[in-house]
Amino acid sequence: MNFKDDSSVFIPYIPPIYIYPLFCYDFRAKKNFYREMNKLKTRMKSNNCGELNLSNLNQEVTLSGWVSTVRDLGGILFIELRDRSGFFQLVANPQINPDVHKAFEKVRSEYVIMVKGKVTKRPEETYNEKYPTGQVEMYPDTVEILAESKVLPFVLGDESVSEDIRLKYRYLDIRNEKMLHNLKTRHNIVQAVRNYLNNQDFLEVETPILIKTTPEGARDYLVPSRVQPGKFFALPQSPQIFKQLLMVGGIEKYYQIAKCFRDEDLRADRQPEFTQIDMELSFVEQQDVINVVEGLLVDAFKAAGVEIKPPFKQISWQEAMDRFGSDKPDTRFGLELFDIGDIILESNFEIVKNTLLNGGIVRGIRIPGGAKYSRKDIDDITKLAVSFGAKALANIIYLEDGTAKSPVLKFVTEEQAKRIQERAGAQAGDIIFFVADKPKLVYDIMGRLRLHFGKTLNLIDENKHNLLWVVDFPMFEWSDEEGRFMAMHHPFTSPNLEDLDKLDSGDLGNVKSIAYDIVYNGTELGGGSVRIHSSEVQKKIFKALGLTEEEAAEKFGFMVNALQYGTPPHAGLAIGLDRLVALLCRTDSIRDVIAFPKNASAKDLMSDAPGEASLQQMRELHIKSTVKKEG
């Protein structure tokens, strides 16, 4: 810049107190510090074990890792060195490197060592195609034992080791190739999710862990307050209310890799603490959310090496139940259910007719080639159905000669029997089973029988990746235990606007919601809904659920109040991250994709949590124990 008049130049006054520290700061010391840190990094490890190949021939490298195996072949010692990236072979020949050979003689499995030397080519006849590093090896110049190891309590990779032992020594179990692969896959999926949502202009916002306990969900984990005697926080079952409040606050697009907590009985796909991919969007409708989630899943699946192509099929909840007996149907195989209720009503099958006339339904399933089942086979299938809740399981066998055999046939005419066969699509050599009862029970029994036959008849193609949306859920479902209607999803789900009049008339069983679940190979990956953004509609839902205005205000007061201050239309969804990763890693248990999970009794066997609190801690929390200690 040229100045014609020096007086135009403005030179700010900087007090000496701000300049003096700059002269005192030892930039040289900082530079030396980082130089030493870099030296330390390269001194311990210049390369990863699994990345070396023929392009690294004759390079001087430093490797560090765990000794996977030690083999003595005629006095020459071979070590497979392992780190997170893979395996690399080390060789010690007493004629070539006697000092290294002596050091190798002291080494045992799972010792941590550091070696230095040149990468050399293996003899072609010893190539190991199992590993990417199988064409190269090293005759180390030096070896240093960094840490010794006791004999492990189990052999890494041994599939017969009990899960309790694996969980007790989880820090060792993580060294297993399978566990390492699962955790890498989880990392890749999370990064893909974050990158996708960031590129879609979402903001990642953290929501509180200590919150107020709320109804209409699973059992809360409670945290006693020391400073508010007699009061408790709850750990969140989901960030549901807070993410909706973020929409009220104008965030518009929110996401979070959220920790959630539920105090419930555990299964292979449940943990007391779990992680979900949580999101919420303003100024959107159902299809907008579906479009975002489909793009997210494409990237998440790709991170696990799986290609999927949207758009995914959408079916209504009622269609899913009628065809598959499940709102999370596995569509990789057929065996769809069929309805013969209209035919039975015309027959003399009085016991089933009475069930239908009292609001029940009848659904059947055709098993190709099932006519060959023995009497014992049919009895075992019937016992299975009874264990699912059936009072009885009827069957009709279609013999190879074209005739049918069943006690049921004495209650129906020949013409009705023919219609049943056509409805079932049954051929000679097939058998059909059917159940009549209350709709919820029939769907559950037949859906589980369908899955049973799909597995036992080997009809499921494990290489398929079928995704679909289930939409148009009922807003409410009747609970015999509670004696009232409950929200099928949660009380902030928007009802179908065309069904608002049914809320006033009390016809709750026929109210549909604007809710949607994403299903992958018969497993629900996640679910969401358009939310209620009107305080008046929210009050109607609370009333339908049996909450008085006072109860609603006490439990959800801040949410109801927020809806009165310009709440935008909004919707969202949450995907179970643990479940998604487990499915893509092809493991049956989400415990296999969580670094430090709890066992089936919600206990951490490694750290022995939960543990007892001291009397002093309990006094501070104003808690008295009613549990009697043994002895």
C-alpha cells in the first residue's frame, strides 16, 4: 500500500505488558519439544505391521506390536507380529543374527516387542496369501521387549470361550480379529454418518444426561440428588423432548450420536446403555425425513462394504401385519400369510366362527412340501405355536393324489375347502396351518411361525439386503395390563390430521399416526414420526392417554409451554447404532460391537459394576438401604 501522507497511517498503541511475554516465550524450547515427540513416535514405530509389501523392500523400518505366535522350525525362529493393522513375519536365524535369536528365545505369545531392520522378500514357496504382507518379512537387526505377558486366560480367536470369560477380560478379547474388525466397522459407520449429516447442514448438539423422569416408556435409571434431598434425576431413554425443544429454539436440523439408558430385561440386542443416531428436522413432512435417512443409510452401509440402492419400498403397518404377521417383516423369503375368515364365516366351523364374530381374525400359512411331515413333526410344530400363545393350531394336508386330509374338513363343504386351497395357493404335497384368536395374538403367533419355517427350511438368503419403510401406524394400542390405550410410539407423535375427530369421539383404536419405521432384513433399525407442534392437539393426546391437565403439566409442563411460543412443524427419527453395526458385522449380539458392554444380567464383569455404595455415600444422598447383607 502506498501512502501519500504519513499522517494518514494509524499505528495502534500496544501496552508493553502485552508485548513483554512474547520476548520471554521460549519458541526454541517448544520447537525442541515437538521434535523430541516426533522422534519418540518414529523410534517406537515407523510403519504398521499390516501395511508392508513388496514396495517396501530394503527399507529400514521400526515395528512394534504383540507377538501373535512363535514357531521353531529347525532352530530358526519365526514370529508373527501383530498390531491393529495386521500381521508381519519376523525371522531369527542363529547363523545370521544370533543376538536377536537369543532375544526371540525369551519371547512368548502376547509379549509386546519392538524390532528394527530391513524389509526383505520371502522365498516364493513360503508366500502366505492369507495376509497382505505375505510376500515380505524381516530379519531384525535389533529387538527390544517392551512388555511381558502372563499366559492369557483364553486363546484369542477360540469361538468356544464363554461370553462371561470374554467380558471379564474384555481388554484381551478386544485383541481378537473379530472384535477389532467390529470396532473398526463401528468407527467407519459413525464417521460416515457424521460426514453425511454435516454435509446436509445439520448441527451436532449435545443434550442433557441428567433429566426428569417421564412416563410412557421403559423403566428409568434414577440418580439421587445430593443437594435436593428426596429428589431424583433420570438418565434419558432418548433425547426426544430436548431435540424437539431444539426445533422450538430454531436449530432446524439437529443430530447427535446419543447415549441412552433403559432399565429393562436384556436380550442379545439390548443393553442398559446404548447408542442411537438421533436427528430432528424443522419445516419437513414424512417423505422429507425418509429421503434424508435413505441417503444416510447408503453412506453408512457403504462404510461397512455393502451397497444398497434407494428408494426403499413403503408398506402400511396393516399390510405388514396381514402379509407377514410383523411390523418389522423379513422380506427375504415368501411364506406370506393369508386370510380365510370370510370362508370360515360361511362354514359350520362354529368355534372359529364365534372367535371371528367376537372381533377375532384367522390367518394361515402354506408350507411347500409339508405333506411329508410325520405326526410327530406336526405335534412339535403345534407345541411351538402353543408356546407362542396359541390355544390350538389347525392344519390341512394336501396329499400327492390330489385329496386333502384334516379334521377341519368335516366342518366345511367341498366348495369351501376348494376356496381355502385356492386362497392358500396350496398344491399337492403342501400343508397349511392356521390360527384364530384376537388380532394381536394371531399376528404374533403366525409371524413367529413364519420366521421359524423360513429358517428351518433354509429359505432366507443371507446375502440379501432388504430395506423397507413401514408407515401409517396406529396412534394407540390397547394394553390389557394397564386397562387403557397407550401411545404406540410416544405421546408427541402427530396423529393423522384426518383422524382428529376420532380423538374427540373416543374412537382411539382407529386413529392413525404419521409415524414410520425403517426395517432391515426383519429387524427394526430405527423409527420416527412427525411431531405434534400444536399445544391444542398435544392436550388432546394427553387426554386420550388418560392424563389430567395437572398430570400433563407436572410431567410435561415445559414441553407443553414451549409449544405455545411459535413451534415450527418438525419431524425426526432415531436409528439404533449398536443394532445397525451388529447386523452389518453379521453378529447376533450387540455386545459384540460395543467395547465394554454389560452381560445379560446388566453387570460389567470386568469392573464388577454395579457395586455397593458406602454408608457415607448413601447418607450424603439421603438414602437408606433395605437390602440385608449376607452374614
